[in-house]
Amino acid sequence: MPGLGASFGRGAATGYQQDLANSDCILIMGSNMAEAHPVGFRWPMKARQRGATLIHVDPRFSRTSACCNLHLGIRAGSDIAFLGGIINYLLTHDKYFPEYVLHYTNASTLIAEEFRDTEDLEGIFSGYDEQQRAYNSGQGRWAYEDSQAQEEHVGEPIGETAPEPQGTGGAGPQRAGRREPSSAGAGMHGPSVMGGASTHATARGAPTPAHPPQDPTLKHPRCVLQLLKKHYARYTPETVAEVCGCRPEDVVRVAELLCANSGRERTSAIVYAVGWTQHTTGVQMIRAASIIQLLLGNIGRPGGGIMAMRGHCSIQGSTDIPTLYDLLPGYLPQPICTANHEKFADFCDQEGLPTGYWSNFKQFAASLLKAWYGDAATPQNDFRFEWLPRIDGDYSQLPFFHHMTRGRVKGYFLFGQNPAGGGPNARLHRAGLARLDWLVAADWFEHESASFWKNDPTGPRPAEIKTEVFLLPAASILSKEGTFTNTQRLLQWHDKAVVPEQDCRSDLWFVYNLGKRLKQLYAGSTRVQDQAIQALTWDYEYDEPPRLPDGSLSRIAGEPDAAKVLQEINGYFVKEVDPQTGKRKLLSGFTDCRDDGSTACGCWIYSGVYPAYDRNRARDRRTGDNPLQPEWAWAWPHNRRVMYNRASADPEGRPWSERKKLIWWDETNQKWLGFDEPDFPPDKPPSYRPPDEAQGMDAIAGDQPFIMKPDGVGWLFSPAAKDGPFPAHYEPVESPFGNLLYPKQNDSPTTRYFEGPLNLLDHAPSRQFPLIGCTFRLTEHYLSGPMSRFNSWLNELQPEMFVELSPELAAERGIAHGGWCVVRSARGAIEARAMVTNRLKPLQVQGQTVHQIGLPFHWSYAGESVGCQANDLTSLVCDPNVSIHEAKVFACDIAAGRAPGLTPRPTAPYRRWPTQAAAPDTSRSAQAEGQIGQGDCRS
Amino acid sequence: MADKDAHYEAPWTENLRHRPDPNRVQPLVDGGHAAISAPPWQSSPQSPPGVSLEPRRAHASPQSETGSESEPSYYDVSPLKRPVWKWQIANYFYFGGMSAGAYLIARAADRAGRGRHRAVARTGVWVALAALAPCPPLLIDDLGDPKRFHHMLRVFKPASPMNLGTWMLTGYGGALAAAAARELLRDFGLAPEEAPPPAGEAAKTWLDAHDLAGIPLATTVAGYTGVLLSCTANPLWCKNRWLGPLFSASAVSTGAEAISLALDLSRREEREEQDASQRVLQKIDSAAHVAEAVCITGFRREAGEKGKSLEQGPVSKVHRFATGALIASEVLKRLPVKGKWRKPVRMLAAASGLAAGFALRWAMVYGGKQAADDPHTARLVSRPQRGELAGDEARSSLRVSAASGATEQR
Amino acid sequence: MISLPIISSEQNQHFERRALQDAMASLTNAFPPRRREVPQPADDDQVMGFFTDTTLCIGCKACEVACKQWNQLPSDGLNFTGYSYDNTGRLSATTWRHVAFKEKIAENDSFQSRLLMLSDVCKHCQSAPCQHACPTGSIVYNQFGDVYVQNDICNGCGYCIAACPFGVLGRADEEHDDGHAHKCTLCMDRQEDGLTPACAKSCPTSSIQFGPVGQLREAARRRVEKLHEAGHDQAYLYGCDPLGDYGPLNSFFLLEDHPNEYNLPEAPPQPFRGQGERYAASLAVGALLTGLAAVLFARKG
Ligand SMILES: Nc1nc2c(c(=O)[nH]1)N[C@H]1C(S)=C(S)[C@@H](COP(=O)(O)OP(=O)(O)OC[C@H]3O[C@@H](n4cnc5c(=O)[nH]c(N)nc54)[C@H](O)[C@@H]3O)O[C@H]1N2
Ligand SMILES: Nc1nc2c(c(=O)[nH]1)N[C@H]1C(S)=C(S)[C@@H](COP(=O)(O)OP(=O)(O)OC[C@H]3O[C@@H](n4cnc5c(=O)[nH]c(N)nc54)[C@H](O)[C@@H]3O)O[C@H]1N2
Ligand code: SF4
Ligand code: SF4
Ligand code: SF4
Ligand code: SF4
Ligand code: SF4
Ligand SMILES: [Mo]
């Protein structure tokens, strides 16, 4: 996501999955789409049926590889080198899309003279602060020429004095950590990378000019294209092959295929998922893909784009209306205590932008505060901006658990998450849970996180754990209503079919009633800090008692009306009245948002989903001739299915080609027309040129498709990511190799470490653990497994934890196919079955043979099918942008045999029938010779 | 059926089919969508661009190219199911055959012997009855759902050997019961055909009719079990023309041996008449054994490699025992013993023959199980004969490339 | 209500409330259900079948699970087989769809590696040996032309299991389950209600296509042609046309490798062919020996 935001302006997949069927070539890399997104994979298969070329680049040969025209095996974590090789090929062979690159990207923009590339500084960019292990992009002048320099804020570290002992984590070698956590300021998502408003590109005082100095000939040595060329000059096929463990021809082959399938007539798409994101360099891998797609002119066009295959059914929703500590809904930043965020106006000045769509920042932020604090928020009192908590450190999950292991956290709510199984370095996560005073887990199952105190074979005895665990029964999906926001930004409403069983309640019920009790608790308080809770609008009661689809009344008391929540998210006019219902009139879209207190909007990007009380567009299920199916649910923003679709037409507004047309400028109507909602001011002609002093959207010319960016173009050079304006190859934290491209800098210089006895690392180049381990998903199981490992229909399909390894490695270590083996890393050891298969191949990297092994991370100790868990091996390290871990690469070793004492025992008995329901009734009997009266003859 | 038609006609649009939304209130009023039926990128095929791609092929790995055992296969899973029949079926095949054989011999003795071989006729019927007695329980017990045994007679379906067999067995059971009743009457001196006319006449006609039905029924019962086995996809049995005759012959031989043994057991003293009967029985037995030997040779020849399972595993012992016991029985019969040893040796010969028949059924039934379990043998049954398949050339070339490309796991 | 294919004692407890119905059922069960005429489809456009295109299968096993769920089949236990991603191994009485995985990995050129995936199912043979064999008439061709095991009639004799040349049928455990033969019903209950079979419905890539076999066969031939044009000259149809001796299958496949790689028989035998001859031979030997016996008995000696 952040990689996409930094490049294009919004942190979300640029298109929609069905559009993959229109691609001429699809590069699937860092994703196991056929296995992890099987239903979405019908569209790549459709493309393949129509003659498109599918390429899978992955360390392992998986079901996805089998479905693609070609599979290329590379070393895990070497993706930037590979993609850099493609960029190098495009640039040295002049294979990019010249008109697109010139007009729609910042290729021609000149960069500040003081900026230094990794080529100049042997692996780091200018502005690096070794103490903080972070860049100061302001100091490093990651900026357009002419913009003024200003200090970049870097957050204060959380009170980090003497290292305290980590929790009661159980067995494992005790070794003192080498590095303690670094700056806490790094790691915050920052609105810029997520596609939010502010940018690190330039000083706040004098932001990126909408029309910075440019060289349209692309010859100037400091123009972005030339810098890019220089940056990737050494990423030749030969070098890349050395790094990745493939053949030089393979790199060229993939590059050629992408080139041959891009341009005016053809488009290629790139699909990625957590095979890219879960790296300390993950954001930069996505950045590299963005650069390729911009150079090839594939963004904003049918069959093009970058599809981020997100995971959980509403994970996109949970960044839009974030479950993140540093973002407010709609990618507005959470104010920070160290920045000039005292006053609302300063905050908006700092984080908003004078040009581009983010010039409306203040409207959105004001409407949000109005939605939260209601009548208490007025323009006069800054909408009670001071009530918003200020960030004083990194509270994202992984650092938070790090603090938990040190006993700094008292209590924890877990709504539908299982860090004891799914968290990287899960043993550390469990040790953290074990140091809590209390833990509330709302879940469908008694999962690992709720049963860690009694069932964890690696943990201490139950008597030694003081945590009080409350397991609340959560309602299943069928017994609650609401929306999911899927990977293509589509909000789909689902109704409640039945009432929750017994004491189960929806998550909304829990949160709503918790909120009500908190309000009760603080109702009489006169303390300033409680005013926010007192003023919080918290009224989602049903107008009439809720009914089920069959007309019966629900027996659940206190259930809030999810539709009302969505209405508040959509936003409303505070004063205007809807003539039909007599209620407050709903906003028709985010263009209605005002900063004068007349509108309230819970999440501006979702505005328009509920334009009238009888019109929940997330509930639309209509299909028609338009292949984008705009009446099937609703996509943010404003039901645009392909973002930046202005780029599907040439600068003059004509489609690049008849075959790939999407929207175009209609001269007669003076409007943008086409199949999709234009992601552009609908009547701004292509010929529009902003006057010199233009502000806001007026500063965006008629041929600048990336309206979220202050200069309206896609960013090849993007100062928004915290680890560099260009992607550079760094080795994973645990890698058996040194960095061939930048020998002085092995790992990414901004990686954040949390070393300690529970989180030992084997830094690159790793010697103790010579193998590369990578984790992956199986179709048959879901994440850390609570949702699948209690189900015998799924368990029979993948009954045991296994490790995939090559026959060569198996022979070397004497491991038999189907037999047991033990995998070790610096964090611990697990046992698993050996799946000896040619699908994994030893690679030749830098003249050495290296073996990779693959581990599914679905097993753990709770459920009907249990096994050792891969996440007991993975480490806790964080990338600087989003605090993501590196579960996809770690150093390990493998041996034949078992690990006594680590084998978990099932916590649920094996049940042949996972559901106790009778066979589904159909209206007629399935009896061929008539109804004989023993429809259910049971013997 | 609209559902599936749509699915079939345009699989890709299936999930896009309109579902009425009960809560829909007002129609959409969205401007901006051009009224164009289908965008060009929807319909135009993605023709391959300049860069060509070879399709993936069955691929030959260097080391497996020469190995003859690199036969294409799916791990070591047999493509066939092991027959579920158990010991009950082997025993039924044995007893059912023996009963029919004994009956046939008894009737032959009765009709052709002109009173000389009464003992054979009488004992034969009782032997047949005794041998038939365990059959229904055995058959029922082998069913997956024994209380539904009567479903066998729900239809008359001669195409199914098992159905036909069940009807035949039932009919034969009736014939046998009638024969036994007659023997019983006769034992009490009430032989119906000796009754004064016209009752005697009628009884004679009835007896003719009885045999006219009973003998064919018994002949069928004697051999249908072999045909039943041959009407399966099991490698050992499938379409083998010799199985039916083999079981028929074995039925006759075991019938003869059983009668012989019964005669010897029931009479203390040797009688001239009985000795003659025993000699005839032994001749019949030998003739049946010869037929068996011919059949088994034919069977083995026809089965070829598929018959291997008779020589493998535990079945091989049973099979060897069957052969051995058969030969032993013939040898014993021909031993020039005299006097008081004659009877025991004769009994031993009969017992040995009976054991041979018993072992033969077990070897056949369990050999079939073994054959279905062996993946290689199980594949053999579906090896095409030359020119058997329509697209033979295409497929045979495929076979070659695939065979050489098999990289087996495990 | 439809027939519950397999009921365990475990599940039976769940139905205790319906004990009365149970009693009624076993009463009626005491009499063999009589036979009725099943209307037969007139031509190929009324016969419903499957075309399973292995080149479109992504091995997701949705079909396998959908089948279990719809038909309430039990799980087969937790057995790690090591057969690539296949842990159920084969079709059985309790697994009516089975996804096979066969790895064919190139030694040197990683571009050439393949993983064969096929969703196996009953072939619904046009001339089905299992149907021929069934002594109770439990197996019939239903109104959709599909081979259907009537669960209230089957008595578990096991003949069909030995007769099926594809190893499809299995017998449920007698001790714990009903002891009857079971296999794919081609979702007859769903078809009767105008629904697509559960497996086809859940297949995300339309690897399983359901429809009138006449049309399916045409579509399949077109698909092979297209694949050949694209250079996939190994693609061929299995069971679309007669397989030698064996009649065409109403559930047929598009394969890209030798049938045995998918555990399919190359040329399935039609065991009932020549049945008459074999009867004749058997009767002849029986008659001959009886005749011989008669001759011997007749001789004075
Ligand atoms: N059945 C199923 N579906 C799921 C899930 C599930 O658990 N089960 N989880 C859902 C969730 S939450 C998510 S986030 C998505 C994730 O979806 P995916 O990202 O597709 O899932 P993974 O299998 O974890 O990883 C993808 C691939 O990345 C490869 N890989 C590992 N390291 C590298 C590397 O360095 N470079 C490259 N190029 N590839 C690498 C792995 O071999 C693997 O094949 O799936 C979602 N869908
Ligand atoms: N090694 C390794 N580790 C990984 C990954 C990897 O690729 N490799 N992937 C990572 C990724 S991408 C992700 S997303 C995480 C996932 O890790 P988690 O977020 O921990 O996901 P789950 O294990 O699925 O846990 C979700 C829990 O929510 C419960 N649940 C489901 N629905 C509801 C509901 O409606 N309400 C409530 N209250 N509970 C519900 C389920 O029962 C389950 O226990 O794992 C991460 N961990
Ligand atoms: S589990 Fe749900 S979201 Fe995931 S692929 Fe299947 S249908 Fe789609
Ligand atoms: S495949 Fe087997 S079970 Fe299915 S119809 Fe054919 S013979 Fe019968
Ligand atoms: S087991 Fe059932 S279905 Fe199979 S042949 Fe016997 S009665 Fe028919
Ligand atoms: S048609 Fe129905 S019974 Fe047959 S495999 Fe598909 S889901 Fe199972
Ligand atoms: S559902 Fe379709 S794609 Fe998935 S395994 Fe079955 S046949 Fe293959
Ligand atoms: Mo995820």
C-alpha cells in the first residue's frame, strides 16, 4: 500500500481484479494468487484463456506457477534487484512509453542539486542519520529543484533506557541483544506513504511546486529519468542474475515480455501480495513495480495497473478507516506531539497541500471532527482538535508487543486477531501476552492467543502466567451485518441472516456497548481529559426493533444499527433536513464536505456510499453491459473502479488506442466520458493549463492524471517513502549473502531492530543458519489457522505442518520424504513433516549453492489439527514505513528427526462431520424412482 | 434450469448474473457512462505479441529416460478399488459350487444309473443341501447392509451376473428342496414315482420337469460365480473366458469328492455297489480335474502379466496349495493300495480334492484383491491393445514422452 | 428431504428428535422398494454431464469441499500422504470429488515445469459397468442420464465397486456408517431444483463445466482446437469420444499428459463385453461334465 501511495497518490490497488482478464501480460510476483486468492484468480485464468502471458516470479513453484505460462525461481528477498534489472533493461533499450513517461510522470522534473544517490554514497541516500538509523529527507534534499529545504521531524524514541528483561518467554538460547530499538518516529505510516496528504518531498513552507523546473528532453543530468538511469546502471542482467540466483536471460525474457505487452495497444499488469510487503524492503519492492508500470505506461488503463492482493476480507477497509495508530479515517494523519500540530490550522497547513486534491484537507478533517464530536465541535473551538490524541511513539503491533514483553502494557483487546500464532516471532508475542494483567479476546474459536496460558508446548507452566484471559464469543459473519471493503476498494454490504447463537455478539455490539459504558463511567467527570468521551457522538440505536430476513424479531438487545454507522461514515449536513425522512440530509459525496462546521463525515473517501436514507450503494448488486459493473456495490473514491483513469487517454484526451480505451474527452459535451467514472474533474478539458498562482485543484493541468499528487503526475522519484526516493537492493536482515550491489550496506539502513533474548537475529551474511526460509499460504488453510484447523473438511486436505525442501537438500541432510525434520532459527526450533519436492530448487547465488525451504504458517497448538508453528522461527524486525516484519525471509537450518517436547496436542477432538446440520433440504427428493418414503433411510 | 445453462454458455459471466435486490428503491442516476455496448478490450483476443512462448510439455528428465520402470503413474495409488468381498464370498463360491456339483452328479446318477447308483443320488442330494445351507448366511453376512439382502430379488436383471445368480440360486434352492423332499419320502418308502398310476405317472412327469429346470439351474449356479468375477474391472478376473468354466469344473469335482467322502463316511462296510459308485465318482472327479487343469492353464495364459498376483504374496501359497492338493488327490486315487487302506486313501484323495477346490476359490478371490491393490497390475487391465483406441497414434506418442518424463515422488 | 448418503452413529444422535420418523423409515425399509420407470432423456442435449478442463484447474479444492458440504460427507481423517498437495489420495465412498496433483518439474529449464491438477469424479459412463453389475437395481440412469446410486436400495453387495474400471465407487464402513456404495450423484437433488452441481458451482475458474453433454462435447472440441493453435499440442480429450472398447463418458476431461499420470485408465475395459460367451463356456463345461457323469453312471461296471 505505502509503495502505491508514494508513487501514485493513493494507497490502494489501482484497478479491479476483473480487469486482469483484459491484460495482455500479467506479472505475478510476491503473490501466490491462485492459492491465496483463488476466486480472484479466475480473471488471470480468463486472460490466459484469451492468449495473455502469465509470469510468476517466486522462490517456490506453487499452484500459481503451474497456472502461469512461465515460472521463474528467484532467491527470496532479491526482488528489488530483479525489478531493478527490468528497469535497467527498459531504460538502456529505450523500451519505455515515451509520451506517457514525459507527460504523466515526474521523469522530466529536476531534482535538487544537493541530493545524493546510493551510487554516490555507496548504498545510502543523502540525509542519513546513523544515530537514528533514519533518513532526514529534508536534509538529504530528496526534493524537486527550487523547493526550499526544511527540517524533517523525526519522532522521539519511547522512553528506552536500560534494557529490561523480556517476559517469561520459555525455552531458547539466552543471548544478549546487539541492538536496541531505534527511533520511534520511524515506523509511523505517515499519511504520505499511505497516500495521505502531506509529503516529505518538500518543506512545508514552500511545498512542491505544481510546475517544478523540468527538462522535456529528458537529457538534463539531474532530471528524474537520468537519475533513475544512473541509479539502476549497475543492475545489469548479469549482476541481477548473480543476486537473484537465476540466469541473465531469464531477466531479459521477463523484461521483453512486459515490453512487448505494453504500449498504446497493449497493457500489462503486476500482481503482488505479502511476498513483497513482508520484507524490510517491502515498500520499495512495490515502488520498483510502480516505476516499471509508470515507465511502461500501464497505470490507469484497462488491463494495466498494480493489483495489491490484500488479505483479510476487509483489510483494505481497515486501512481506509484504520485500525492503525497513526492514521485517522480517510488517510488523514494522526497529529504528532513533536510536530507543529497544536492548532487545527497549523495541522492542516502542515499536512494538507496547497495544490492537488489534498488542498481539501481542511474540509475533510473538519468534517471528521464534526462527525465525532457533534455539536461540541465548532469552527470557533477548532472543532475540538485538541481532543485528538497526539502520537508520542510507535504503537504499531510489533513494537507494541516488544513493549509488552517488557511488562509495559497492562491490558489488551484482541478482536479477531491471533498474534500468538500469526505474529512474526510468535513466541515473543506469547511472552508479551503472558505479561499482561488482562486480555480480552473476542473470537469465534478458543484460538492460540486465548489458550496460550495452558496449551502452548513452548511456554511456561500455567501457574506461572498471571494474565487473566477473557474469551468473548464473537458472532459469525452470518449473524451480523455491515460492509467489507475488499482489495479493489469495493464496499459490499452483507445482511444478517440469523441471530447470533447463544451469547455470541457482533464485534459492533461489543464495541458499541463498551463505548456506552465508558460514557456512563465518565458522565459526571469534570476533568478536561474526559471531555472527548463525553462529547463523542455515540448513538446508533435502531429506530425500530431490528428484524431478520424472515421477518422475525431479533432476540439480541442492544445491537446497534450498522447502517447508521455507515451513514455517519458517509457524512451528513448538520443543519439541512432530508425532506423524505425528516432526518439530517446525507452527503452525496466528498465534494460536499465543508470546513465551516456545516458537514460531518466519518471518512471522506467513503462519502457517497450512502447518498440517501433509502440508498445504500454498498448494497447494490446490479449487473449490466458495462464490464466494469459500476452498479455492483460501490468503490471508493466516488465509485471509480480504475484509479488515475485520466491516464487511459493521451494528453489531448484521446484514448491511447481503440483497443484500450477507458475514458476520453468528449469535445461536444465538454466532458470526460467512458466506461468508468473519471478520476479527474469531469469537465476539466485536456487543454487546461493552470495560471501561475493557481491553488488547489486549479493547479492541476488538464493532462495531469495523478490528482492526489501536488504536481499531478506519477512519481518515479518519490521522497514519500522513508527509506529512499528510489528503490535500492538490500539484503534481508537474515541472509547468507553480502550485498553484491552495495557491499558496504547489507541490510536496509533504516531497518528497525528489536533485539533481545526473545528475538535473537543472525545478521546478514548469516553463517550459523545457512538456509533461506520463507513462509507461505495454502489454499486449504486460513492464516494462523483458527478458522480452518477446527474444520475436518479442511484438515483432511492439509492435515499436518510440513516443510518444502529440495531433494538435493534432503539428500544432504538425510531427510526422507514424508518423514520428520527439525527446522531451527536463531529464535527457536520446530518439527514438521518433510515435503521433499523438485518444486524447490537449489540456486546458484554469487557462485555459491544456496537452498531455500518453504514453510506454511498455518499450524499452531490450538484446534483439531495442530503442529509446530513457522512463526516460532520468524523474527521481529520492522521496516521504517509501516513497521512490517520480515516473515518472508529468515535464516535457518534443517535436520532429520523430531523435536521432543515441542509437539502440540490437539485441543479439539477430531470430528468427522464439521457441521452437525442435516443435509441441505431441497424441495424435492433426490430419489430417481420416486418418493419411496425413506428419504433419509438410516441404518 | 436457467442456472446451469447460463453457467455453461458463459461461465465467466455467471457470477455477474443479476440478483434482484429487495431493498432497492430508486434506479441509479449516474451520468458519465457512455452508451457503448462493449469496450473493445473486452472482446479483442490477446494475440501473442512479438515474443514467443513455448508451451510447457511433458518433460523428460535425463535420468529417467532409460529406466523402463518409469511408467506413468499417480504415485503408488492404485487406479482401481480393491474388491470389498471377504472370506464369506470365497467360502460361498466354494460351497455354492460344491452344492451344484453334487446335485448335478446326484441327478445324473439317479437318471442314468438306473437304480445302480441310488446311494450317489441320495447322498448327493443331501450333500448338495448341506453345502447349500451355509450359502445364504455367508452371502448375507458379506453385504454392507445385511438386512437388505432381499433387495437382491427386487428386480430381475439377468444382465447382472449377481442378480441372475441370486435368482438361479433361489430357483436351485427350490429344486434342491424338492429333490430332498423326494429323497425323504423315498427313505420312508414313499417314493412318489413308484406310487400307483396315475399318481406315479404324474410324479414321473413332474420329476422330468423338475430336472429339466433343476439341472440347468444347478449348472448355472456351478459356474456363474466365475462369470461374475469375469464381469469386473479387476485385473485378475476381467473378461477372462476361462474363469466360468474353471469354476464349473471345480464345482463338479468338489461335488464328486464331497459325495465320495460322504458315502465313505456314512457306510462302515464296503459294498460292491458302492465301490462301483466310488469308481465312477473318481472318474468324474478326474475328468473335472482335467478340465480344471485346462481351464487354469487357459486362465493363466489369458491373464498373462495380470495373473501375476496369483504368484505373489500370501495368495501364492494358497494357489500353490490348490495345485498341489489337486495333484495329490489324483495321485492318491491312483495309488495301488488294497484292503483296509483303500477307504482311508480314497477319503484322503477326496479330502485333498476338496481342499484344492477350497484353496482355488480363496486364491481367486484374494488374488483379485491383491491384483487391485497393486498399481502396476491395476493399470495393466486398461492397457490398450494395439489399434484399440481411436486416436491411437497421437496417444501412443504421448505415452512415450510421458513415460520418459515421469519424475516420481516417493 | 433428500437421502442422507452416509450417517454415522455420531450423527444419528443428532437426529434423536426424529426418532419417530426413523422408526417409520425402518418399517418401510423392511420391504424392498419396488421399481418404477425412470424417464430417460431423449438425446444428448438432455443428458447432463461435466467437462473438466484440467488446463484451467488451479487446484483450489473448492469442488472437493463443496461436494462434502453439500452432500454432508464425512472427513476421511488426517493423513499426510506426501503426494504433493493431495492428501485424500483417491475417490471413495466419502470423497466424491478428488483433486489430483502431479508434479512434473523440469531439471534445468524452470520455465518448463508443470504441476498437473485434475479434479476427478465419477465418469458417468454412457455404458456404465457399475450399473450393469448392480444386482438390486440400485444403480440407475436417472432422468438426467446420469449414473445414480439409489441409497435406499443399495444393500452394499460391492459388485459395482469391483466392476468400475475407474475405481470410483467405494463402500462406506459397515460398522460406523451405512455400508452402502456411494459416489457422485451429479448433484441430482440440485439438478432437480434447477441448480448447478455444487462442485461446478464452486469452481472459480470453470475448470468444471456442467451442461448438456452434447454442447459440452462441442465446446470441449473447440477448446482443444484453440489450445492446439496456441501451441499446446499435447491437449486432448479423454472420454469425449469412446475410449476404444468403452463407450463415451458423460463426465469427460481435457488432459495434457498420459492418463495414468492422473490415475485414469488408458483404455478402460468394458467387462460386460463377451459376457454371453463366458456364460456359454461355463455352462458348456458344466453340462459336459454332467453329461460325462451320466454316461459313466449309465455304464455297467
Ligand atoms: N487460502 C488462503 N487464502 C488467503 C489467506 C490464507 O491464509 N489462506 N490469507 C489472506 C491474507 S491475510 C493475505 S495477506 C493474502 C496473502 O497472499 P499471498 O501473498 O499470495 O500469500 P503467501 O503465500 O503468504 O505469499 C505469496 C508468495 O510469496 C512468495 N515469496 C516469499 N518470499 C518472497 C520473495 O522474497 N519474493 C517473491 N517474489 N516472492 C516471495 C512465497 O513463496 C509465496 O508463494 O492471502 C489471503 N488469502
Ligand atoms: N510467517 C508468517 N506470518 C504471517 C504471515 C506470513 O505470510 N508469514 N502473514 C501475516 C498476515 S498478511 C496476516 S494478515 C496475519 C494474520 O494473522 P491474524 O490477524 O492473527 O489472523 P487469523 O489467524 O486469521 O486470526 C483471526 C481471528 O479472528 C477470528 N475471527 C474471524 N472472524 C471474526 C469476527 O467476525 N469477529 C471476531 N471477533 N473474530 C473473528 C478468527 O476466529 C481468528 O481467530 O498473519 C501474519 N503472519
Ligand atoms: S475465501 Fe472468500 S475471499 Fe477468499 S478466495 Fe475464497 S471466496 Fe474469495
Ligand atoms: S465411472 Fe465407475 S462408478 Fe462412475 S459410472 Fe462409470 S463405472 Fe460407474
Ligand atoms: S453395492 Fe449397492 S449399488 Fe453397488 S452393486 Fe451392490 S447394490 Fe448395487
Ligand atoms: S456433482 Fe455433486 S455429488 Fe458429484 S462431485 Fe459434484 S458436488 Fe459432488
Ligand atoms: S474447484 Fe475448479 S479449479 Fe478448484 S480444484 Fe476444483 S476443478 Fe480445480
Ligand atoms: Mo494479510
